[in-house]
Amino acid sequence: MATTSGSPFAYHVFLSFRGETRKTFADHLYTALVQAGFQTFRDNDSIERGKYLDLELSKAIKESRISIVVLSKNYASSTWCLNELVTILECNKSHGAAVLPVFYDVEPSEVRKREGSFEKAFERYENEVEAEGDHERRMELAKRVEGWKAALRQVADLTGMVLQNEADGYEDSKVAASFNVSVKY
């Protein structure tokens, strides 16, 4: 997507989420944002076929005014999501892009302290570091894991939204109301 009117931003919103919310919360949020007129990047339909996914995602993050990060129970089980979060926070620091965390069916303290499913994911990563036989590779992995921990602490300290999984079937209307997506941009 080309930028417009000299703005470095191609998108209003970059939507970051773990696959488990793709057909529920993240889809409802994406739909509400698009219907409100926000140019929103979502990986499953915004990347052209044949493009390198990691390069395209990094470019989209850098070209977005705001990133909404949906932190769900299994978010930390994805190294892809964790790497994406590090990139989002780096862009926040270097380009001043806003970051809005959404704690979906998790509490900010679970994310910050890596409790529950976050703890289990990091136990796995730390075991992988310890099992690595090559010293240089072990140091690289350890550095990456520490970066993920720092990113989770940082995003958990941001003002965000805490939303519970809505099993009553009315999640889509609650998403629009929660985000007040009628806000003018």
C-alpha cells in the first residue's frame, strides 16, 4: 500500500494477535476498525502472495500510526508474536507510533510477571537455550529470550484494555463499544 499525502504512514492500525483469536475477538475488532474507516493491517489478507512474511510485517508495523496488540493466553507460545512485539515496541520508541495493548482473557500482571501460560512458554524457551550445544547460538537465543521478557514487561506497563472472553455470542458489539471506534482520526 502506498503512503498518501507525504505521510510516512500507510496504515492507521497494525493489528497484532495470536491465531486463537483470529476468528473471534481479532476478527470482530478488525471489522469494527475497517467499518469505522481505519486503514487496518491484518496479516492474513494484507500481504501479497509471494512476499516474505517477516519483511512485509516489519514494513507494515513501521508504516502504521498505532499498533493494537491483543495479548491472549497463548500469545507467548508464539515466537513469531514475540518477535513482532519487539518490533512494535522498537517502532514506538523510534517513530513515536502508539501502542495499545488489549489484555484478552489475561491480566496485565500475568503478562508482566510471566505467570500462567506465559510462564509455561518461557520455561520451554529457557529449556531450549540450556539444551543448545553451540555456545554462540546459546548466547543468541538467551539474548532473544531476555528481549521477549523485556518487551512483555514494557507492554504490560502501558495503559491498555482488559477484556474477558465473551462466551455469550455478543463479542462483536462489545468490541466496537469498548474501542469507541467512531473516534475521528
